[in-house]
Amino acid sequence: MRTIRLLLLAILILAIPAALFAQFGVSITIAPPALPVYVQPMAPADGYLWTPGYWANGDEGYFWVPGTWVMPPEAGLLWTPGYWGWGGDAFAWNDGYWGAQIGFYGGVNYGFGYGGVGYQGGYWNNGAFFYNRSVNNVNVTDIHNVYNKTVINNTSVNHVSYNGGSGGLSARPTAAEETAAHERHTPPTALQTQHVHAASTNHALLASVNHGRPAIAATAKPGEFSGHGVVAAKQAGAPYKATESEAAENKAAATRTSENKATENKAAATRTNENKAAATRATENKAAENTAAATRSNENKAAKPKVARAPTESKPTPTHAQPASHPVTTAHAQPAPRQQAAPRPEARPESAPRPEKNPGGKDQPRP
């Protein structure tokens, strides 16, 4: 289904007359920013033609499409840049195109040979393109088809990027440009289309982000947004004016920032109070612990004297339990006491003088 839709869209585009092809685009009521000031990167090789940068419009507003060197679809074709034009109630984008002659591009001074009318950057001769070194940055070592011709701008140089409307240019097509508008046109190449798409997905190229001074103002080749061939804008063409929607978004963003800041401050204050309360509780707990420890210490000191007097009052009780009292009991079992009773037989000789009875039965006289 998607393939069929794309095929029908292609048929519709092909059915549009060549004279109306340049008017096929989007419309918007807000004027595009001024063209930024930048230098042209060096041409990558012979045969490349310069296509100036411009402000395109997408879902998030205006974004910058960097100027770049492009290989034309065929020899002999020149690039007519697109431009924004006021249609009475809105700005409409007029697409650029390839053709044998340079057409009308709103009188916008894109620079590098596109001074607002025609093209002074070079010309075709027998299938070879000759570059005007006064407006093109080319390496003469690699590119030999060069010449020098000073370009004089009869109009005041400005960076206005649109025709008509408030503050816009007042240029009108010349007879030659009217004729060129009715000739056969070739749409942008696939690389040019990819180049625009890459720019539309690059957040840094939004005018609301870069404020008219893109970091990628020009490239050496289409779609190559990094490397030595990338050129940044020196400055914005004019002070950037935010649109109403951007101003509303900025205000809303500022409000969100203030609310977030207030919330963060409130949360920080809450955490500070909680920390203070925790510190107070910790101090109270520490004091309570110290008091409890002091109380226990005093109780222990008071209990120590009682423990010291206890053995004196109940001295007989531990005596039976101590092993020192056992020798008294075991002394009766040892033979040593028996030796103490031995003198008793020795005392008996003291009574020996007692007269012993005679065998005959007479008593012996006492001494």
C-alpha cells in the first residue's frame, strides 16, 4: 500500500507543469531567520557545483540546511536556489531546481556567486565547468578550469532570507528569469534530498537551538556533517527573534525550571530538617546512653563492698568446701597418730616396781 502511495505521489509531481514546480512547498506565517555568516569549504573535486545553505521548516520550526558542494545530475546544468516568498497570508517555500539557466530565487543574496540575480560563480564550456576564484574556494592544484572575475553587488549587502512581507526583499523576476522559469527543470538529486533529511534530524540545526548561528553552516559534500570539511557559522546574520511559540515554550520552560528549583529547595530544606532531627535524636540517645552507663557504673561501685564482706560473715560455710580442711579429716586415717600413742607402753615400766606375784604365791616386798 505504501509503495502504491509513493508511486501515485511521484506521478502527481511529474504531472505538475515545470513553471509551477518551484511553487510546490510548505507555507508558514512566521518569517525565517536571517542567513548566517560563514565561509565556503574547499571544493572536493572538479565538476562539483556550489548549492548555498538555507532555512527550511519542519515539525519543530525552522532548521538550517548547510550549504554544500554537489555533483549536478548532468553536465551543463546550473543550480537555482530555493527561497521563501510571501503569498499575502503566509510564507511559501519555492524549491530549488537544476536547469540550463539560472531562474529567479527571490533576490536573496546567498553569497558565493549567488548575489540575488543570476550566478557569477562560474559557467559551463564544452562539458567542463570553469570556476570563478573570486567567489569560490577551489584548489588550483587539483582544479585547473579557473578564472578570476570580480563580482560587484549593486544592491546593499544584507542577510534577509525571504522575499515580500514585512521586512522582506522587494525583488521581482527579470525577463530572463521568467524565461528560465518556463524551461525544463530537474529536481534535486537523491544526495541533496538525503542532505536535507539529515539536517532535519539534527537537533543542533534548529533555529530555536542555535539562534541563527548553526555549528554546521556548510559541508564539503552532501550529508557529511563531521570531519575537516565542516564549516561553522561565524555569526548570525541578524539578532535572533524567538517566535511566539518559542517564547511561550521558553516561558513554560522557565516556569518549569522555577517550579523544579522550588521543589528542589523544599526537598533540600526537608532533608536538612530531617538531618537536624536525626542529629537531635542521636544526641538524645547518646545522652541517655551516657546516663544509663553512669547509673550502671554507680550501681556496680555500690555493689562491690557488699561482695567484699560476704566471705567474712559466712566464713565457716566456705571452710568445709575448701580442700584445706580435708587434712584434718584424713589425719585420723594416716599412721602418724598411732605413733603418738606409742609412749603409753613406754610408761608402763614406771609401774614395773610393782611386786609381781611369786610363783609360789607370795607377794614380793615393795621397794
